[in-house]
Amino acid sequence: MSNIRTIGVLTSGGDAPGMNAAIRAVVRCSVYYERSVVGVKRGYEGLIEGDFEPLDSRSVKNILSLGGTFLKSARSAEFIEPEGRAKAADQLRKAGVDGLVVIGGNGSFTGAHLLYKEHGIPVVGIPGTIDNDLFGTDFTLGYDSATNVVVDCIDKIRDTASSHNRLFLVEVMGRDSGFIALRTALATGALDVVLPEKNSSLDELVREVGKGFANKKTSNIVVVAEGNRLGNTFEIADKIKSHFPDIDTKVTILGHLQRGGAPSCSDRVLAGKLGVAAVEALLNGKADVMCGVIENQTVYTFFQQAVYNKAPLNLELLRIARILSI
Ligand code: F6P
């Protein structure tokens, strides 16, 4: 076992359901191994400012089921600069923190890697983002909960869409990735899905919409990932309207709704597994890695690989969704 006595924990980037459950797991696992824990407020911003608070088992009571992150989160511009990271490393040393758990996504792990590389601070990551876009894990924390929210919303949209024979374009999150869009399109029986990973053409989309109405479907839903390459969802809707002036076409942007709410059962279980894996990794001398779960096994992936490799989207789901939406 390494000589790490005090472990810091922070949440960074966009919040995700399950972050609180992961903080709880990190704190309780550290206490189990008789280590002290320090919570860092507001991600890397709080790290730079030394905004720390000691945590024990009771500090994390009753947070397992809460959405958001009680430590709060931020996207820090200062931490992108070497001076910011040097200040952060100083604060950690001053507070006697020997190892850090960072719960976040792509940007957070780029920073975590540099903190380790430049200042030798052992950092281990827990993938926390609703986007599911990290290489080295089947699922990121928050993805399952967010997709459940989307499915619930689209089911509701379906009720009103079919009452009026309307076409709805529903925009879901995913700045650079279509994981949320693809999974929820299949789960809600959407007519089509527009993804960042696939060069869909407007002609293709128009064809699918035409088919839907020709097949006498009373409601048609197209799920649009925000980071798609066809453009803004309202512009896509306008283009569709120009081909089908008689089809009543509406747009719903689900936005930050998708990041809120209680974590699902799967996210809570994942949070427990990853929280324990992160603390045990630090205590076993691992650093510069993200913990993940692949086919039910805990795996560790170097931050650089987790960030630079693209998590593969299973486009077979698109084929299945299209077969089932006739
Ligand atoms: O990274 C998760 C995410 O929810 C993206 O899907 C989305 O584009 C982004 O965060 C929104 O970030 P913000 O809350 O900072 O606007």
C-alpha cells in the first residue's frame, strides 16, 4: 500500500446524476481504509483557491439519491494555464492532501493528467458526464439517468404529437457525441436520429420523414444530438418544413433537464464501484488513470488515452432503430 494518508475529492465540468453517490463512495471507502478525506469545492476553481472542507462518513449521509453535486462544479479557465495548476498543487501540499480523485469528463481529465505530469500529484479519475463519451468505460456516471429522463420526456411528447399528427424534432445533449441521442431514439421508437458521429444528409432525413407519413404513422419523432453536423435544430426543422409544408413540425429542446434528477439504480451502483475502485487505485500506488467498468470488470485507462481515443458509438443501434420505426 502507498503512503497516501489524505485523499482529496472534487467534481468538475458539467454535473451528472450519480456524482453525489460517487463522492459518498470515495469518502466512505477512504474512511474504511482509515484515511482522511478533504472535499474540494467548485472543481478546479476551488482547488486553486484552497476552498477545502474535511469530510467524514456522516458528511455524506443522505446524498446517495440526490442529483447534482453538493461539492459544486465548475469549468475553470485558470486551471488550463500552467500557473493555475501550480497554485492548485501548492494548495494541495499546504492542506496535506497526498492523492486526488477527480470526478468529471474529458476536459477535467486533461487537467488531471497535467497536474500529475507537472507536479507529481497522484490523481485518479471517475468518469462523470451524461455524454458517455469517454474511452475506457462502457458507461459514464449520469448517462443512464439522463437517458431515462429523455425517454420519459419523449414518451410525453409522443402523446401530444400523435393527438395532432405532428412531427417533433427533439434535441438532446451531447456536445460532441451521439450516445444519448442514439440510445433514446431506439428506446422511444423515433423515426430517425441525427448524430455528430455520422454524416447524415438532409436528403436522407427528408426521405425518412416522408416514409413515416407515407406509412400513415400518426406521430413522428426525430431525435437530434446537439453536436450534429446538419446544424441548429430549428434550422433543420425549417428545412424539413420547406419540403413538407403540410406537416405540422415542432421543436423541443430538452436542455439541462437531462442533467437533473435522482440518479438511476444503475448509476448509483456504478458510483459505488468506481468510488471504491478510485480509492483502492490510489492506495495501491496507481496514478494518472481513469477507472472504468468494461463488461462488468473494473479497468484503468491512462487519462491521455481516455481523452484522446474516441468512445465508439454502436451504429448497429441505428440500423435496428430504423428497422423498428417503419
Ligand atoms: O458535457 C456534458 C454536457 O451536458 C454536454 O452534453 C453539453 O453540451 C454541455 O455539458 C453543456 O454545458 P453547460 O452546462 O456548461 O452549458
